[in-house]
Amino acid sequence: MSRPPTFVPPPGTDRLTVATARGEFAALATGAARAPVALLLPGFTGSKEDFLPLLPALGAGGYRVVSVDGRGQYETEGPESPEAYAPEELAADVCALARALGGRAHLLGHSLGGLIARAAVIAEPALFASLTIMSAGPAATSQGQIEKLALLSQALGAMEKGAVWEAMAALESPEAAEAAARPATERDLRLRERWLRTRTVQLITTGKQLATEPDRVAELAASGVLVHVVSGESDDTWPVEWLDAMALRLGAPRTRVAGAGHSPNTDRPQETAEALLAFWDAHPAR
């Protein structure tokens, strides 16, 4: 479960709605309006706020950075039909976002967002200047995560959603258990609100995608889009060795962020921002 340190945007970051041919998407944006665009996609149970620690450095680095809630995530509306959250539908949303932002975007997807971003690049490579896959592997997640996703899906079908949140928080870590025992902070309340506002059908359907995603590395390589593979130095969702091998198959630069786990964007934002800027600067949009 992603846990951004805050839900409060830093100075110079705007909350906005991006209107596309496929609907409206809640977003955070920073940087000059005419700067090259970087589009950031959050992971499973996440939201646009997961990238707040990165935004100041990326905007200052010369980019118009837009992080979004996908359909059915947090502040972006979504239908109740499982078919609306099929991989090809979510990828089409990303392509529509890229068009609305002017095209030739540097695309970044974290975790589930990495799989969705990959599908968008495969579908319409001309829309993207580059793809950064952050903490997402070549295919389905590790077996341990697959088992957790199955339990979560069962719980969402049998329990009140707020009770599922409390159970997840208690199991996640000692820190989370301690937080549950003390008075709730504003951040605690916003994390819970995000969980409750994310569509249950979105969580169940995208959870299945994480557990069943096929290997599409060869298709991505054939797209011709430049790829950067980023992760922490440890990860139990996709082992870092899997990401190392994927980068080799793609002939892609590989960044392991020291001291980071599954979410380098929140674990080590400065180091992560530096790696992203170095890659984007070396491969400007044309």
C-alpha cells in the first residue's frame, strides 16, 4: 500500500482536472506550461499524491509534470463495470491524457501504473518520448503478492470496505499497527478517504491484472520507445532481479535507488528525481 508523506501539494503545484476524449482526470501539475511534459501514473491503491515528493525537483528541472488519478482511483470518477478497467481501456485513457497534454510525453508508471504505461506505449508509441517503468516487472507479480491479492479480493467481496482498510493497516507493518492505536492524523484520514473513494471494482479488476499480466517485454522492445527501468534496491512485489533481467532484454538503462523499497518516489525522492531528470534530459522529446 502506497503511503505518501502528505496530501498537501507543495508551493507551485496546482490541483487541476485534465479533460480528455475519454473523460476527466484529477491531476496535480507543476512546472512551466510550455515545458516538455512528463506524465506520471500511480500504482495499485495509490493516487497522484504518491508523486508529491518528486514534483518540486522535476518541475525545477525544466518539465511540466502532471500526475494523475486513473479512472476509478481516488478523485477520478469511474464506472461500476469491470470491463471499464480492462488493461486496454486503462491504456486508452493514458493515450487520451497524452494527447490532451500535447503528445510526446515522457511517461512514468509506478507498479500497476508501470503495466498500464507499458500497454499505452505498445498501443500508440508515437505519443510518447520515453517510458520509465518504476517498480514493475515483465509479467505478473511474485507468488506471495498474488496470494495477498486473492485475499484482498475475497475480503472486498465479503466485508465492509472500511473494515478491510483497518485489517490491511494492521497487517501491513508495525508502524501501521502503531498508527492505528493512536489518534488519527490528517494524513491518516486522507489515506483512509483515498481507499474509500477508490472504486471497489477498480481494485478487484486491477488486482487480477497484477496477478495475471502476461510478459509483454518483446512487444515493448518492438515499439521503439526508449525505456528506463527504475526500482529500489529491494522489492517483494517484483524482485529486483526480475527488473534487472527485463532491462537487459530491453537494452534499457537500469537504476536501483539505494535505500529505497517498492516506492522510490516516496522512500528516496531526491535521488529518484535526479535519476529521472538525467534520463529525460539525455532523451529530449522531438
